[in-house]
Amino acid sequence: MLCALASAVCFGTASVLQAMAARAAPPGTGSGVDPALLVRALGQWRYVAGLGLDAVGFVFQVVALRSIPIYAVGAALAASLAVTAVVAARLLRVRLSGAEWGAVAAVCAGLAMLALASGAEGDRAGSDALRWAMLGVAVGVLGVGAAAGRLPGRGRALALGLGSGFGFGVVEVSVRLIDDVSPGALLTNPATYALLVGGGAAFLLLTSALQRGSVTVATAGMVLGETVGPALVGVACLGDRTRAGFGWLGVVGFGVAVAGALTLARFGEAPAPSDSAP
């Protein structure tokens, strides 16, 4: 659980840097998926620094996913919005309302309940059908992004957010489906390609969502996409469970943490310093 929280700290801080860089990058075509946007964003040092934090956060995420259930890791990752909100309040002088400070507290309380309720990771290895299904979902995420370009602003933001959330969810599940890291096993495991395609597609859609559309709507979609679906897969297919007698606490903790994260959805993109100064 400590690794999951460390991952949330890395992702939450990185989002502040990446959002500022995405806004500073020259505008693109305005379509749902703009691959060149990543290239333009890489010209911003903040985006590169954010990617470095993302890499460290991913290592912590992998360790957590190999030790505790997916639902606990997913809720902790959603808590990165609380980290982003606190970082924005401290460094960018963004004012949080009383309700938003309450949401930060709710996220912390929800994670504490999950920490008490979570058991060990599930003992099921996962079927080949699930591995191929994850690869199919990862490819489908790219299709969601392509279709988003034809939607109006609010619908496009929601589609991009959900798509990025599904992509990150594919990564969470795929980590659990890779049980042999030898080169030969990795190359023949569909989950390996699902992780790469899903993660790349998620970053692409999220970067596009940060630059265009409603950040609040996009981030809310991302939180739902990366928490609910993977949690259900973990319970139904991989044997994730809570400690005996603590199932109710796990459900409540998950709901409270996710609800708190949704309340903080506007911090999916922290405002630039010039926009937040008094």
C-alpha cells in the first residue's frame, strides 16, 4: 500500500508539470487524437520532468500490483488528484474551497479503510482469453480517441477521459497477467503488448484531453475508467478479495476514495501559475 501511495504522489506531482507543458505547446489539429501533440509537448522541460516522475511512479505501481488487489491500487492512483490539488495549493497558490479540502480528507480516509480491509493479491493467474481481451481493449482505446474528434466539446472530453482511463486500467490488469518476465515469455504474452499499447494510448488521449475540452469532465471519466473496471476484473477473474470479515469496509473505502477523487476532478489539470496568482 505504501508503494501505491508513493505512485500516487509521483503521478499527482507529474500531472501539474505535464498539464502546464500541454497548455504551453502549440495547438494542433483539434481532433480527438493528435500524435504530434506528444512531440510538441516533449519540447517542454516540464513535460519531460513529468515523464520522469511517471516512470518512477510506474515502478511503484508495478510493485503494488504484485502485492495487493487491483481495487486498492486503483483507488490509490485516483488519489493522485488529491496530491495534485495539494501541490497546486502549495506551489501555484491555487485556492481550495472547503469542500475540496473535505474531498482531500475523504480520499485519505477511504485509502485508510482500504489499507485495513485489503487482503493479498488474488491467487488466480488469469486465462489466455483475458490476456487477449486486454489487448483488444487496448486497441479499442485508440479507436475511442479517433472517434472522439467527431464529438462536440463536452462529449469529446468525456470520451477522451474514459478512453485514457480504460487504457490505464488495461495497464493495471496486464501487470497482473505477466507472470514470467523472461524474454521469450514476454514476447509471446498478449498482456505485454496490451500493457504497451494501452499505456501509450492512455498517455496520448490524456495529453489531448489536457489541452482541449473540459478538464473536469475528462478527468472524472479517467478516474471512473481506471478504477471501476479493473477492480471488477480483479475480483471476478483474478481472485482479489478483502480480509475475512472486512468486505464491507473495502467497499465503503473504495467508494469514499473514488467519490473524493471525482470531487477534485478539476485538478486533472492544475492551472498555470499566471492563472492562479492572487
